[in-house]
Amino acid sequence: MADIKYYDVILKPVVTEKSMNGQADKKYTFLVNPEANKSQIAEAVEKMFDGAKVKKVNTLNIQGKRKRRGMVVGKTAKQKKAIVTLTEDSKDIEIFTGL
């Protein structure tokens, strides 16, 4: 496994209706590097966002979908999603406020 730095772990936030409903419980959803593990994800969130303390990390592996274009069949890239739960006394993550 390659050495992954904390700024390479989190790729982008997931902005959907279901993920926005989780913010009331301090749950935030991110697309992460498929090779990152839970401890690396927790470390990256705490370093990238000031005042955030991670309580729990849940991960989901999303397999690539089969796509066709004419007779050619291929697959999209696989992805990994992380649902990060923050502690009660931690600050909210700024990028999700105002959405």
C-alpha cells in the first residue's frame, strides 16, 4: 500500500439530501481515497478542519457500474464513501454550512 498523506485522503464532500439530513447528528459524508483506512480518514478530518474531533468513521465501498456505449462495454471507477461522526463538543465543519 502506498504512503497516503492526509491531504490526499479526502477527495470531496457528498452533497445529497440524505447526507445533509445527517448534519443534525454531526454526521458528514465524504468521498475518500479507496486505499485509505478508517484511522487515516479520522486523522485527515481532524487535521483539515479546525476544532473537529472524530468519534466514529463508517466506510462504504462502491463498485464501478457497467456502462455501454454502442457495442463497447466498460466499467466506471470504484469509489469509497466515508460517513464521519463528530463528538458532541467539536465544532461543525465549515464547508457544509450555508448549503
